Amino acid sequence: MRRNLVIGNWKMHGDIQRNQLLLEKIVDGLRELNHADYVVCVPNIYIFQARALLENTNIAWGGQNVNQFEEGAFTGAIAPHMLTDLGCTYVILGHSERRNLFFETNLTAAARFDAAIRAGLTPVFCVGETLEEHEAGLTEVIVASQMDAVMATLSDADFAKAMAVNMVFAYEPVWAIGTGKTATPQQAQSVHQFIRHRIARRNPDAAAKVRIIYGGSVKAHNAADLFAMPDVDGGLIGGASLLADEFIAICQAANSVASSTCLMELT
Ligand code: PEP
């Protein structure tokens, strides 16, 4: 059985004072929630602060992107070992904002995926279609091409490494990110199932284990219905991760869906 996973993506938000208040409230709110996993991905410059406040809690921290090279003349870039140096265990890759605003391609995202797993980081690889693609009925074509960019570059040894670090996929329809429009639970389930089948073509055991989380205007009021879908294993949360009460409520939804599934399996 897969544990739910909730990841907060702070994007380019925060300052030392606000971060401290937010993290302290989240630590407090999640302390007793032991049936799911929680992560916050903060701006690089605040990773030090996140580490200081999250060490010895049940919340992990991570980066929002990473470069594929280990070191060198890459002004402004962060290498995978720099994230692990600061205790990061997760890194978001291929986010649509990186693709659309910073012109990162499938190839770049795939190279970064490879670099991340080699460094022992858990990649959270984002896939998802734009509104035009959605309306043209191209969702599966686009998601397949984004996934294949990664899957096709992984040797069997690297695929095993990706499984060892518990790679995560995030289905994030671009039309739902920051727009207040959410995919219905049924829409999310259908794409998540498609993603799982795609992984199963490579390795059925891996497909059963991989966590596929949903992102796109997840809020406290819609989280439980999304997380109740059989192939939705939690959420990647943007805007709502900056509001302690909202984020805690989303984590509570993930925690209780997971625990009720546990009970069902035991009875
Ligand atoms: C995101 O940026 O990954 C995201 C899902 O944002 P939001 O929750 O604000 O739609």
C-alpha cells in the first residue's frame, strides 16, 4: 500500500520572518499526523532555515529545481549535491513554470531527473497539459511524451536507482495551476491511471509502488475527494502551502485517507 505524500511548493514566496511563522505552525499542526509523508520545497536561499526548523520533525524539505551538472561555470545554478548537503531529500523537476517561463525542455528535465537520482534525491517529476492541449483532447499524448522523455533515458540500472529513491510523478494540468480550477477527482484519476499504466509497461512492480500525486489548485475543501481516488497518492500544493491552516487541513485529508485505507485493508 502506498503512503500519501503532500508536498508544498512555495515557489518564489517568503522571507525569514514569514517562513519561521509558517514553518512553526506547520510543525505544530502535523506533529500527530503519522499516516502520510510531508515535504516543503522552499526557495534555495531558505533551505538552511528550513533545515534548522524541520530537523527532527516528520516534515522533510527539498528544492524546487536542480541543475544536471555537478559543478562548474553555471552562474545561478544549484547542483544536486548542494541540495543533499543541506539535508534535502526531494526535488521538484519539470514544473510547468520551469518549462514555460524558463524554457526548460523535456530533455533538460530528463537530464536533471537522472542527476537527481544519482545524488540520492527523490525526484518529483511534473507532467501535465495546457488548456489548449486539454481542449484538443491531447492530454494523454502530452503526458506520455513528457514521461517518455524520462523513461526512455533511464537504463535498467538507473530505473532501479529511481525506484530505490522512491521517484514520484506529479500530474499537474497547467490549466489548473494557480487558477482556482481543479481537475475533478475523476479527471485526475483517469490521468493518474494512465501514468501508472505507462510505468507498468516498463516495470509492473514499480508501477504499483510509485506515488503519483496531483497538483493544481488543491485546497482544504477539495483535497479529500481527490486523495480518495485509487491512483491519487497525495498532492503537490502551490498557493495553499503558504497558508498554514489550509496546508495543515490538506495534510490532515491525506493522513486520514491513508489511515482509513489501512483500516479497510486490515478488516
Ligand atoms: C504548483 O505550483 O505546483 C501548484 C499546484 O500550484 P497551485 O496549488 O497554486 O495551483
